[in-house]
Amino acid sequence: MAGSKRPKLGQLLLEAGLISEAQLQEVLAEQQKSRKRIGKILLKRGLITEARLLSLIEEQLHIPQINLYSAQIDAAAVAAVPRHMAQRYLVFPVEIKDNHLRLAMADPFNLTALDELAMYAGLEVEPVLASESAINYMINQYYGVEDMPPERAAENDGGAAADDLTALRSMVEEAPIVKIVDALIRRAVDEGASDIHLEPAAAGLRVRMRIDGVLHDLMPYPQGTQALIVSRVKVMANLDIAERRLPQDGNLVYQAGGKEINLRISTMPTIHGEKVVLRLLEKERVIMPLEKLGFTPENYRAFHGLLLNPYGMILVTGPTGCGKTTTLYSALHYLNRPADNIITVEDPVEYRLEGINQIQVNPRIDLTFAVALRFILRQDPDIIMVGEIRDPETARIAVQAALTGHLVLSTLHTNNAAGAITRLIDMGVENYLITACLAGVVAQRLVRMICPRCAEPYRLPAEERQLFRRLFGKEAPAELTRGKGCKYCNRTGYRGRTSIQELLLLNRELRQLIMAGAPAHQLHEKAVAQGMVPLLQIGLRCIENGVTTLPEVARTVFSSVIDTEDESYAEIVHYLRR
């Protein structure tokens, strides 16, 4: 914060011999009348050049100069200082780093400005010198129009006056809001984020990105920018910026680094304003080959064999965000050949697949999964991919398609492979139809991989040893591997993700259990007895091989093997939420 004593500009000029005492008194007298800055009066009278004035301040006060025209400007810094304050104090925000706001000033002697800006932004202010002309140019370039007063920006009632909306629409098309939103999306693309969360709060706008499956906080934005940033995203997605009471969904296509990124936008009203989530989907993403999906050698051979079936159903199951779609796309890429007619029905179509007919469901016009499936069967398909089996009708039609000579691939949300069978039964699919059409089920999770640049061995603390015993029923090894945290992995210790899978293959004994109405845990136990390696054991292999960590496997896999009523459940949850 500013508050330290600093010599006045006139005193510096006197000591440097650049003006006389009489000249200084004349300048001070004019300042009393005009209320202009001393520096501006000196320049107007021709007593000193702007370059010499800045050099003097730099030499005497050790405040560095900055060339604003070539400087890299931080959009978050611009958002931290409203235009009216930048103009009043003739300042321009350059960057925010380590809780310090680097501020270009024409008059670093204005301690009131330093204090007020520090208080407003909630940051320590670090002044740098710039010419008045450069600061004015940057203000016009980056702010564009007058700021909306904070009380209007933070409005959260349902309606909006016509004048307010006109002003808002104008503002969200101008800098710096355009630059702020662009910077957020580009950073998300550069860091491989899957989602951007814009979360309103009383103190301002919280921004988080989901990277490798985990949310990370970014620099928050001041409360006065909240409505503008949210409205900018809504305008880009062609959503109604006047409607703030109801959730909305939209899409937009964004160009970044020569790549076309599809963003799914979801808004949700909260007590502090609209929360927005942006899901990033790279349209032309390179499809991962089957052998790169993380299958163990035995599971890869078995899954490859499943795909060679001319008909039947193959399911991929797991929670949201576990890579089910990636696995299905890899399978379709492998199956794609001129001799086969492949049709998909998806919500949404996440990636474009050359040579495959992809259908986007649209419930607004009654184009649901079930409706699309009925018409797909009239299109002479060989292979059908259903993005998700969500309801009994879709399940019934998908099963019928698998029974009538088509290979059907789809997904379900269950904790493990055996759970997919009982989920189909719960949806009303007859047991005998499941035994007749279902070929196999893949259950999978995505785990973060240890950063290769900072991986190091470590001795497990007591709580991790206890966790190891709870999960695997045996003592932990003396040492395991973890990431120390480095610049390459953003200090997380992890870089990238890989999948772990269990693969259930239906055979005669499992079909008999299904016909007998056996529960999921019995089906799981029988599959393990017949050679299926469960998710937890695959996770253990990854831990022992230094691919991932014990906490990561516990975070992603434990819910598939530990019942909520088990005493271990609460203990593990407590550990993971520390």
C-alpha cells in the first residue's frame, strides 16, 4: 500500500537544477487555480520535456519506466481497475502477479491515487512510469466505453430495463470485456482444461478451470465486472442476456491457435448472480488409437476381440467425465471401413469422425435418442453408437438392434461393469434379452498421471498406510512415487491422465446368474472368480508402477468397491476431503 513518504516533484526539479525557485512558485500558483498536475503545467510551459521528466523520476525514486505500446497487458489487471478511476488518476493497469498490481502512472507522486486503487483492487500496488499520452492511448484501446457502475453490473433481479440492456449489449462487445473472456478461453485451451467455471460471489467473480479432472482456482475478478463477463459469454452463445432467472444452454465455436473449439455453455441462476460453465470440446480432435487407451495387455486383447463381433451390444460404463466417449470414438475409429455403414446418435456430437454418419439429438423438436434409433434402423446400418442409454425406450430399441444383426455400442452410468447389467434390468429390459445380446461391459475411470519431470520416491505417512490397507487389504510398500510439483505441472505433481478399466465378458455361467436374477455384487464376484481384474486392482498396478498415486486411485475408484455403509467409506471420504 502507498503510504511511505516521497519527495514532491517540485523539490526533485529544484535539486536537479532544472527549474528555479521562482519558476516553481509560478507553477504552484497556476496549479492552485487550474487544479492540473504540476508535471502537465511544466510540460505546457516548456520548462521540461516529458522524456526528461520521466527519466528524472526514474533516477531519483527508482521507479522503472515501461513502454506501454509493447508491453504484454494482463486482462485481469484491466478488469481490476475501472475506466473512471484510470482516467481520474491517469493510470493504466499492466499486470497482476503475486498479489501485486503493476500500475503505469504519469504521476507516481499521487499517493491518494495509490491508496485508493490499492483499496479498490484489494492488491498491493507497484507503480511504474509511463507517459501521459501512452496511458491515454491504452485507456482508449482497452476500455473502449465507460464502465457500468458496480451496482448495475451486480444486478440479479429477473428483468432488465430496455436502456440497461442496450448499454449492456454495447459494453460486452467492447474492450476490455472481450479481451478478458478471450484470455480465459485461450488459457483454458493452452492448459488443456475441459471446463471453465464462472461463479458469482458477494466479493466478486470466482473463476476455476477443470484440468485433468480437478478444479483449480484462477485470479478472481472484481465484483463490478461480474455481470459484464457473464453477459459477454451469453452473447457469444446467442443466449438471452435479459433472462437471469432461468437456466439456459447454448453453444459457440471458437478459433484458438488454428484449432476450432466447440464450447457448450450452461447458465444457472444463484443468489449472487448467474453461474456459467463452459465445456470445451475440440472439434477436430485426433482420435486416440485403441492401444493408447490404457488397457492392460489382457484387457486390450479381450476388448479388441469384442469389436470383431458382427452383432451384439458392448457397453462402456462409469461416472461423468471418465472417458467413456473417448473409448467409444476410438472403437469407432478402429471399426471404420468402407464396407460398413456406421451411424451414431449423440448429445452432443463432441468430435467429428470422417466417414461416419453422426446425428445430434434435439429434444426441442422431439429428436430424442429413442426416436433417432428407430429411424437409424431404417438406414441399413452395420454399426450403431448410442451416446447414452438414458431411458427404458432407448434401452429397449438398442437391445432390439443388437438382436437383429447390428453391433451396438453405448454408455451407462454405473459404478462397475456388473452394475450395467442390473441397470438394464431396472430399465425394464428382460433378463433373457440381456443374455442374448450383451457381449461385454467396460467399466473405467480416468486417473491423473504423476508428472515425469518432478516424480520422486517417498515414504508413506501413517494415514496413507492406513488408506492402503483399507483399499487393498494388505500392507503398503516402504516407498511409492509421487510428483513433487514443478512449473511443468503447475505445482500439482500431476501431468495428463490415463484410463484404468475392468472388462466383464459374458459367458455361460454369468448368463445363468443373470437369468436367475442375481444382484450386481454376485455378478461381480463371479466375473472376478473367472479372471476379470477389477478396477481397484488395476489401480494398484498403476500405483506400484509409478504411473499414478494412492490418493488418486482412492479418489476415482473407491466408490466402485466400498459400500456407503462400510466403516471404511467415511474414513476414506474424510481423507480425500482434507
